Amino acid sequence: PDTLPGTLPEMRNPAYWIGKMENPDEVIITADKIMQMNEEYVKKMSVPEPFKGIPPERIPLDKYLNRFPGHFIVKPDIRSMKPDEIPVIVKGKIREDIDFLRKEKYGNFFSVEYADREIDAFEKEMAPDLVEDAVVSRDGIAVCTTRLRIVPSFFPEQVGLNNIGKNNYSIDLWTSSLVKIGKHVTVLHRSLSGSHVFVLSDNGFGWVESQSIAFGHIVEIKEFNNPEDFIICTGDRVPFYSDKRCMYVSGWLRMGDRVPVASKENPRIIIVPARYVNGKFRSETAWLAENADISVGWLPYTRRNIVETAFKLLDNPYDWTESSIGRNHETTYRDIFACFGFELPYHGSLFTFFGDYEEAAMPDIGREKQYKRVFKHKSFVTIMTSHSHGHSMLLLGEYNGKPIAFDHNGYGYTDENGTEYQVKRTCLVDMSIPAYFLKNPITFLELK
């Protein structure tokens, strides 16, 4: 059902929540302050032991933080490393991918289990023996939003489904994240066939399709990534076109994407990254439709804008590994708040460290006291995270004494008649779904 237990149909309309705000258009904090918060988080987490002295109920669980290979808390600085250090890291990361490939049984898109020879072929494609002793890295830029893969598979049906042959929910476990359009990557290795390159991206190490990456000089890539005049995509998915008539789609922007404008006078004309056949980076001019869902510059950080932006994603399907270029709970909030300039961590259990609120709501204090702890926090700017899985929700308000949250989950529930329902989408909940959420310590991030 659209309306889940403990919520009302009218809650699905942003106007319901905006009507409860005292100053919906008040700017909560400026873009400059948001940039400062981004920098402070990186500085905080760059120390050798970022969790030293932190209470256990706030420390991320390693089995969830490192569920997939390639992730990191803070992006390593490849340029500062010695030449002999880089190949050690590259070989080690590829070894992690191979171990992941071989740790359990996987099936293709049709849920047919891979034969041993097929698994061997995937490992061979990673070409770990061809990693040079002196890796010569190259700077690249993503010309479209593309998957960050754990296994460099060539054909579309070559995914890594779990639960092979079972009549239940299967997930492609060979995608760990996305590299979004215009983002810088450092290319460190290529697959045997050249179909993929092994990169260091903002979201981790992994394999991306070579055709999605253009090679360029770091200076021109940085200029593209840090334009003085730009637009932010504030819609779920916004197309750009080849000319001002907007008849043929040339590509897509995703919520939170930022690209330069070609003309201050007409922000419909944007600059997008492109790739020559020889792999070289170039930029091209593209057009947005007149009604394109964008913001010229950062979207003002107001409560109205938070709710209206978030609700554009309502009912989107849950895509845990983003293998369908979708979203999970973390990337939902990262995309929403990227519209304002925030650069939230890759995992929900790290969200609490982006802010400075150190208290957790423990399950042993009882449900009513848990709710009181939740209500101490400001609606619309507070992300709550269940410590066990790192699952996160955005606090919206209260109804019948219970918190109501904007959520994106891959779970379900059973009603009072014993009927089982699957949610697996962006929704509104009273925090009873997923069932484990309130049974674990809850940490908080207030973005204010």
C-alpha cells in the first residue's frame, strides 16, 4: 500500500509538512557554512584512529562498513604516495575483489549459477599479474553516471546475483557504488580486454567501463568540477539535449549533479563532459528544457526546499547496490542534501560523525524514552541511523506520539491479519519499519 502503518495519506504531500513549519523559507545555514562542514568532516576522519575514545554504540560495525570491497572513510591521496606504494595498494584492492568474487556462489541475470570456468574468466579479466611495479596513473572524468563494479563483467547479463534459484529477493552484489557524471577518477589499471579500467573514485576503488571515462589533464578536470557558475540538478532525473529545441536526449543528470553553465544569461545552456574515440576528454554544450528541474547555483538550504526535494523521490524502488543506477538509503540522502552542497559520507553509520551530536538513543531505555530522545532533535534537518545496519531515516515530525520519518528501505512488514507486504521503496514510516530499527542504538546527525 502507498500509506504504511502509522501514517496518513495526506502525509505523502509535501504541503502537509510545509504547513507545520514556522519559517519554511528561512535559510538554515549558508552554502559557505556547508562547505566548511564538508572540510571539517574530512579533517576529523583523516586522523590515524578516528574512532578512538568513541562510545561503542556510535562506532560503525566493520561487517557493514566494509560489506563491499573498495570503500574508504577518507579518500586516499594517491599523488602524495611514493611510486612503489601505489602498485601495492592496487594489487591489494584487486585481490579483495577476487576474494569477494570467490567467497560465495553467484548467478547471472537469469539466476543461473556460474561455472568454475566462468569465475576463472572473471578473475583473468582483472589481470592482477599485469599491474606494473611502477603504476603510471592517469586522470579521468566520468562522461555519464556509471557503475563502480567489483567484477569487470562485459555482457549485461553478467551480474552477481545472490540467492540463486530461490524464490526470493536477489541482488546484484557486483556493484558497490556509482561514479556520477563529471566526477574525477584516477585510473590505476585496466582489465585484460580493456573493457574496464580500475579507478580510485570519490566513492571507492573499483572497475568502471572504459567508454564511460575520458582522459584529461587534472587542471582541466578540476576546472570542470569547480565552476564559478553552475546549475544543480534538483529533480530525480533530468535529461539534457543536443539543441535548444530539446527534441533528442543526449544524456541525463541525476539529483545533486552539478555542471557548469555555458551562459550566465541563459542557464538552460550547460557544459557536459564528453569523450573522443581516442579517449581524450572534451566538453560540449547541451541544452536543458525550459521546465527542467534545476537550481541556478546551490539550492537555498531551507526546510521547504528539503521537503520538496526529498518528496520528488517518493515511491522510487530500493536499489541496495545501485546496480540499476538507482538509490539505497544512504545515496538517497546524499543526493537530496548534495543539492545544497553537503558531501555526506558513503555509509549511514558514518553520518553521525559528520555532525557533533554524540548522544545515542539506546533501546534498553524503552520505546517511549526513545521517542523523547528523537523529539529532542529538529525535524527536516535530522538524519537518524540505526547503529546495527547503518540504516538511516530523515525525521519529519510526530503523529500520535510517534516519530514520522522519510525513509528508503528494502524491507517489508506483516499486518495484524498475517498478510506480508514488501515495501522496497522510498516511503513514510513511523519507525516501526524496518523492524530492527528501534531495537538498536540510534545515532543522530543534525544538518544545521
